[in-house]
Amino acid sequence: MAKDDNADVTSEPDEADPSSSSGEASGYEDEDASASELSDEEQLEEEEDAEEYDSEESARPRKKQKRAPVSGARINGTAQPTKTVKGQELWRPDVKTGLGPGTQVIIDKPKARLAGKVPYKDDTIHPHTMLFLQELAANNDREWLKMHDPNYRQALNDSNSFFEALQTKIVELDETIPELPLKDVIFRIYRDVRFSKDQTPYKTHFSVAWSRTGRKGPFAAYYCQIKPDGGTFIGGGLWAPEANAIAALRQDIDKKPMNLKNVLLGEIIRKEFFGGIKKNEKLAVKAFADHNKANALKSKPRDYPGDHKDIQLLRLRNFTIGRKLKDEEVVGDGGIDRIAKVIAALVPLVTYLNSIVMPDTPLQYGDSDDDDNENADDQDGEEAEPEASAVVEEEENEE
């Protein structure tokens, strides 16, 4: 039999191909070849077994079982497919790579986008950061992020340096906020999907929160979320505080309502968060209640009459305000000053809330678990809208 020109490619080592060691034909050239490979003793045992018949039906001679050809062997000059082994990638027949022996394949490591005409600065958000977040929103899966890791790292570093620069301004605006390591105020991009219908693995924004104890703790906080397409959000206050903090705030609203109302009537708050409404107590209270209506009680809280003159405020279980900013207000030079201006408007509210719920001040109020839960069936488990829940938004209950 003539030697195949491709034998050195398609065959296994010589011992796998009987024809490679002698000039005889391959042992796989006819169906009965396997019989010749049995020893004389094995053939004798088979013959003896065949003669031991108990019935006419069992008297049928056994068919000899074919042996599978060795992987990589040849039958009549035709290469046999390599067996598939789970967990391994093996050669398959009739697949050509076009590469000769010894050819190396070099794949360039992905690189981050060039900065372009706009340089990266510590106190700005670069346009490429917004572009990356847009792309992530359209390709929210782990494989995509792995392939675009350089762009992610670049965008993350850009937002982190911006948040560090913004922290300096916040510390100047509110002296109760300490300078903290970035890890204590930044939220991770990974979502907690354990109890969520949305199983996408990543958030499509970068976010951070500052309080006296960082992003965690019982104090009122300032929250900043960088997101493209008008999704940047700046907010502040208390999001889902503990029951004793809610009780303390309700008692203060009941006995000294003007403490909170005077904050809400402030000019800068009305301009930034209440749409520039005129200085009117009812309008300011309604605007604040609208910001927090998603999680408010449907009826009166326990121990307070339903016709209380400040029932709108007493029903609240969140005490936050916030607003969105357009991309042009955030990206590039001037973005940090615009955000700092919005945060400055939050300082009076955060200061008031902390003066009531400071954990180092003994609280003389009863627990309000009962009235907080009495309308639980009315909530339907709905998530609060970003405008109402922005501080600290709990970032999908992260950490």
C-alpha cells in the first residue's frame, strides 16, 4: 500500500499504526482483523463457549465484537477521527489552520482608548468614562468586561480620582465629614443579584457616599452617582434609617416642626431640588414628601392622630432629597464645581438630620417597629425610584 503524504500529520506515533512497523497491510483493513489479534488460548475459550448451548435459541453463535480503531490510525489510507475527550481540545479531521509547522500566533493584549484631544485630569470626568459606561449598559456580561478590562480600569481610575478631588470640597463644606480612604466611601461596580430579578452582573454607574463613617453607618450622608445620558445623581439625607432614628425624627417634627421646615424653606434647597418654588411652607413640605413618597406609610404612624397638621412629614420613613444632572454639567472642566454646588445645598438637611439621630446622644423615644410595619401590605415590595431613594440607595444591598 502506498504511503500517504500526510501520514506524519494525521497518524499517531508508530505503535498506534501497525502498518508503520512492517510492510504488511494495516490490521484495520477488514472487519475480521480483530480475530487475528486474539491469542490461541483466547480463541480456544471462545470456541468452547460457543459449543455450550442449553436451548435452540441460545444455540445461535455469538457475533464477534468489532474493536474500535485506535485514535489517529488509518483505514484504507483514510485518517480516523481523533476521539473526543471531555475537558480537552483535540485535533479534528478536515480542519485546516493554514499555519505551517512551528508557526507562532501572537494576539495583541487589549489596550485602553487613547485620551484623544481631552487629557485626563484628577478633578474631571473624562468623556471616555461616560462612553465606557454606555458600552457596559449595552453589554452587561462578564465576558465582555473581561475583553474590555483596560477601558474599565481606565474609567474606574478616572472616576476614583474625581471622587477624591470631590471629597476635598465636601470636607470644606461640612466639617463633620472626615477625610477617609477611598475604599471607605466608594461602592463596587458588582451587583448583588441574589434576590433580584435583574441578573446583570454590573452596575452601569460609578458611585460614592460620604458620611461621618463613610458609605456605611447611621449618619445622614451625601451621595454621588456618575452615569451617562443624564443619569448622574446627587443626593443627601437618611435612607431607610433605624426605627429609633425614625421615632426621634417624628417626635421632633411633632414638637418642633419648624426645625425641619426652615431647612426645607431655604432658598438654595428650593432652587436645586424643588424646582425653584416660591417660599411657601405647604409647597416645601409637599415637595419634600414627594421625594420620599415611595417608602412612606399609607396611613398614620402609631401614637399620632391621622389629622395631625404635619401628617405628611410624620408618615415618612426616608428623609432624602436629590436631583439628576445632564452630562454636559458633569463631564470636563466645571463639573466638579457644579456637583459641589448641589452638595452645598444639602448641608443644612444633613446637619439637621444628624443633630437628631446622632447615636452618641441617648434617645428617649419608643421603638416604632409596629407602625412602620402596619402598612407593609400596601408597599407591594416595590423598589423606590432613584429620585426618592438615592441616599445611599444601598447600591442593590451591596456589602
